[in-house]
Amino acid sequence: MDAVNDYLSELEEKNIVSIQYATSHFSTLNEQIFSFSACIVVRIKE
């Protein structure tokens, strides 16, 4: 999550088009695995 926040702090808010977060998890006998992802769509000036 820190990497996503660091990246977002470098962008101008007006150039952020969309942010979509997804989480997932599954269990084995002795542990639980959690996954987090983010899709960030930004406007790039040419």
C-alpha cells in the first residue's frame, strides 16, 4: 500500500482518471494469504 501512496503523491490530482482497488485471500491448513492490487489510470500530457 505504501508504494501506491508514494506513486499517487507524485501525481497531480487533475491527471488521475481512475483508481480501482482489489483484494483477495485464501487459506491453507495453517495460514491465510492476502493479496492487494490497484489499477491506476492517469492522463499523460504530450
